[in-house]
Amino acid sequence: MPTLRVEMFAGRTVEQKRALARELTDATVRALGVPASAVEVLFYDIEKHDWAVAGTLCSDPPAPPPQQT
């Protein structure tokens, strides 16, 4: 039974998650040849202050561009 874990920033609507679950299920059925009833999709909503890239929280404002001289 394929289980797909989707981690993304919080704020998506139920309709968006429903559509994504359908698309991911359809793709998994095509790619793996399993029945749709075997595909599970788990959504994890992550707040931007709980996610960091390159040591910077995603909730932090972007750094200003370097000054050109």
C-alpha cells in the first residue's frame, strides 16, 4: 500500500488538498499499477516559522540584496 506524505506550508484549502490527493492518487495508480483504494495521502501543514532553509526560517523576511558600488 503506497503512502504518500505531503509536507507544505499551512494555508491550503480543503478543496486544494482534495484536488492534490486526487492527482497524486491517479499518478500513483498509473506509475505503480496499484488500485486507488491502496493509495494513502497524508497531509502535514507546517507553519513557516517551523521550517528553515539554509539556516533561515521561512517566516523571516528575505535579506536585502547586496549594495552595488
